[in-house]
Amino acid sequence: MKTLKSIIRIYFFVVVCNATAQNMQEGFTYLETGQYAKAEQFFTMILKDYPTNKTARLCYGRAIGLNGKAKAAQLVFTELLKDYPNDFEIKLNYGESLLWNANFTDAKTYYAALVSEDPNSFAALLGFANTLSNLKDYENALTYVSKALEVSPGNPNAMTSKKYIYLGYAYQNQQAQQYEKAEALLTKNLELFGDDKDTLLNLANLYLIWEQLDKAEAMYNRLAEQPEHKTLALNGLALVAHLNGKEKQALALSTEAYKRLTETTEATITQQMTERYVQALIWTKKYKAATTLIDQLITNYPNQNWVLALRATLNIYKSNFKQSLADYNQILANDSTSFDGNLGKANVLKALGRYDEAYTSAKNTLKFYNNQKDAVNFIEQLDVKFSPQLDSKAAHTFDNGDNKAYMLSTNLTYPLSTKLSLLGNYSYRSTNNTVTDNMANSNNLSLGLAYQVVPNITFKGTAGLISANAETTDYTQLLTNLSVNIKAFKLQTLDIGYKRQVESFNADLLDRELVQNNYYVNYNLSTNVNLGWYTQLMHTTQSDNNTRNLLFTSLYYNLLPKPGLKVGLNYQYITFKDQVPSIYFSPEKFNAYEVFVNLIKDEAVAKPKQWFYNLTGAFGYQFIEDDPKQTAYRLQGAFGYKFSERSLLNIYGTHSNIASATAAGFTFTEIGLRFKWVLGKD
């Protein structure tokens, strides 16, 4: 957002040449043409011969003030006012010197007096408008610039001031998230100044923040119609494409903009185009090309924050978070107020699990950029993560073995800090067989905690009881679930755990009080080339002296990022020590192979008032003992709506004939409803 960066020059002084015919026209020309150093030199020479000449003193004050010597200029006008206390022209110049010195509070009082003294003074009215604009009192600034234009209709200086007052006023409303009002102000600017570049860029930026990407694209396309600004437009269109998930299009647009750069291109434009081009390479995972260009930029622009930010971004995408953090720390060493440095560091610290530090860095961002939307959203997301959460499900299951079940479950997570959370679970399951009329139900209650030992190691532990009422017996058993999650290496996670449970799939099994002790290891590997690998190993001992060993492994490839689309191959192997097929599925050997396709728009990335989904289809073959192969299929789906950052609702379902899907080895179906609620204020 381009704000009002400089005061519009007030060209108003009246030159009076006296009878001595001191010829100062050359100096006046220097002032009028912006050659302030030459003007300063010229009037210095004049004042050596005529030290008391009012006009020369006045012009000298303007020359040094406009040449960056604001304090010295104010002293010149102060001395002039002592000699000519009622000279209105000198008063106007003194007022302008207050603006040069950014003394806007005193300038406001001073210009108010000047306007009161002469309500029709164009210079006083315009100076007052510019003062109010710098104080961000845009509404009153518009009033006085309009009065100035009544005195001098169409004056270019006043019109330029009006344009930037509108831009500043719109930005103020944008920061306050009053997007409709900001849009109205910028639209008014377009009416006054046509397809003005600054206004189109500000409107496009507003629409990006407002998440109205179609309108942002329309603004950039309007700008692209101006040949001299097409490069800027292409740069903006590349960002819109990225936000729409069209990464290849973003790269094509940014490449075109980058190729338009020449040796005569303005430095700021060159930087913007280069930044976007490197970002587009990163978005499309062309890491080698991005690394080569960044290395070149580091050589050409050593220790420049914008280049360090590009390298930090690349390392985030490659999950090199420690290297990224080092770059953000260097950015902040160069400039502690850097937006990229503060918020970028917050994101990296979050990824590293250093949540307290992430909070601090995000709040530092808001110290320098009040109410900045991205920083506010980041803090709100952390607040949601560390707020109490209820996750409840209700489900109905049935299979072709005439087993039916109804289940209710609620999980509670209650964070006490960013490291420690209390965990709770209650579930109820009622199951029956419509042929044998066996019925049973169970109530599970467990409590525990989750503790982040260090940023890359988290321990979870729960303990509780299951109370079962079955056909021939009632009993209570201990439940336990202990696990350690380790992120020891980049893009790799390892879970090691123990879980004690009672088999409760159907009434017959619940009646047998079959206790299982599961010892498991889960390993997940992601890569920067879209490949992934997940493996689970589990050893189970049971209260009937049977044991089970299970291996499940999945190799997959991510085809698309938004929405997520991946394909893969799964393999599963199960073996039991003892075969008791009349009681539960327990083959000596079971093998299953399947290919799958998964389409997902995850609830975590869905925005409030958006739908999310997760659909999986799989087909393959299963081999039970030495029997002939059987076809195997699996269909899973979830479809839901995110009401806000703190609540969502979805339905889900599974249908599968894979024998291992149920303890009984039958075709199995489950349908359910889930509601998640994060306690706290929306």
C-alpha cells in the first residue's frame, strides 16, 4: 500500500523586486525547477550583498528547506517573522517548514490560525489539508482540500493531494477491516483520476486481503492495459494465480514479468519482479532453480533483507526450518521492525514446535504493524490450537455377519499451557447380533495428559476403565494408551506406543472379555519430490494366549496440492499364532494389496464458511491362508462444513470387504456424524 510519503509542494510566494533591480530571476528558476542546491548557492551569494533583503531571505529559507535542511529553514522563517510579524507570506512559509520537520501537531494549530486569518488562502487551505492527512485525519483533510479546490479549481497540486488523501483514507479503513468503505474511497479515486496506477494497485491489494480474488484479477488486468505498467500487472496476476492454487500459471506470469526487466528498469520494480519469480519457482517446487538464483542474489546483494527472506522461504518449503530461522534472525538484526522478519520467524518457530516464542514474535509484528491481518490471524490460529476442544462422534456400524452397533464418543483436550494438556475420553458402544440375539454394551472412560518434553518430542498418556455388560458376564477392565511422538529428522516422524484395550467389535467378542496388549511403531517419511511412505508394525498379545503380528505399509505420490490428490499402493500382512476362525478372524497368514486414490480438502486448511471433504477409493486383492485370491475394495468419505475457526460438522462413512477391517472378517459398513467445537470466543 502506497501511503502519502511527501508533502505536496506549496508554490505560492510572490516575488517583489525593488528599485535597486536586484536580478533574482535565475534563483527563482532554480526553485521552480527543483534545483534546490543551486538555488541555495545562488541566494547565499545574494544575501552576502543584501543581507536584509526579505525576498532573498525567504527564497533562501525555501531553498535549504526543500534541499533537506528542514530545521535550518524553520530558523530562517522564525527570524523573518520577528522582523515581519504580520507578513502572511512568511507565515505560510513558516507553516510549510513545520511540515518539512514532520511537526504535524504544531502545524495543525498553526494552519488552523492561518485559515481563520484568511479563509480564501489557497496555500493555507492546502497546507492545512496536507497536515491533517499526515495526522491521518483524512475526513477533515478531504474537507480542506476541497475548499482549496474551490479557491483554485483543478489546481494540479491540490488534485494530487486529494488523490493521496483518498489513498491514505482507504488504507486506514482497510487496516480496520472496513473493506466496503475502503473500496468506495478507492472507487471514487478512479472516478476522479481514471485508471490511476496507484489506485488500481491499492484496489487490487484490498481485494487480495478481502479474499475477493476475481476482483483483484480484474484490477490487475485493467492495469495491464497500460503498456508502461504491464510488468507490475503481471506480477500481481502471478500472485492471484498462486492464491487460486494455479502454481504453473503463476510461474508462467512471473516468468513473463521477469523477462521484461532491462538494465534501465527502476530498481524497486526489478526487486519486486525478481522476488515474485523466485517465489513462483518455490511454489512449483523448482528448488534447484530457486537455489541457483538466490545464491546469485546473495552474491549481488549481500545481507539484503529481501534476499534473505527469499532464502528463508525456500528453506521453509524444504522443511529446513533451522536454516530458515537463522535467516529471519539476520533480517531482524538488520531491521528489528521488519514485517517479513517478525512474522516469518513466528511461522518457523511454530513449525519447530516452539509455540511460546512464536506467540512473542507474532506480537512483536503487531507492535510495528498495528492490527495487521496476517499477524492477527496467526495469533488467532494459535489461540484456537491452545483452547479447550470437544470432538464428538455418533456412528452406526453393521456387517454381513448380522452384527450391528451404535457408538457415541467424545474426546476432550484442555490445554493448561503450550506444552501441557489434559486429555479425556468417554465412549459408549451398544452392539447386538440379529441372528443369535446376543447383546452387549460398554462404557469407556479415560483421563490423561499430553506433554511436549522438548519441541520435537511429545508424550501422551491416558488411563481409564471399560465397564461391559454382556450376555453371560459383566466386568471392568483397565484401559491404557501410552505413546511418544518423535520428530528426530527432517520430514520424518516416529510414534512408539502401547495400547491396552478390550475387543468390542460385536456382542460375542465383548462377552469373551478379550483383552489386547498392542505394542506398535509408526513411521512416516515425506519428501520434497511429492513421494511419501508410511509404515506400521504392531505386535499384539491377547488374554486368550493368542498373539498377532501386523505389518502395514503405504507408498504414495502427491499429484496435486490444492485440493490434495494422491495415489498410492498399500500392502498389509497379518499372522496369528493360533487360528480360531469360529471366534474371530485369525489366519496364520493374510496378505492384502491395494491401489488407492485420495482426494482431500482438509478441515485444517478450509476457511470459515467453507466445505471440506476427504474421499478415498481403493481396489486390490486379498489372500487368506492358501485360499484363492479375493478382490478387495474400500470406499471412505467425509464431507463437512466449517462454520467458523472454532466449530465444524461433518458426516463420514466407510464400506469395505477387506477381511482385516473387522475382527470377524466380514464386509463392513460404518456411517457417522462428527461435531468439533473449540471452546472460546469466535
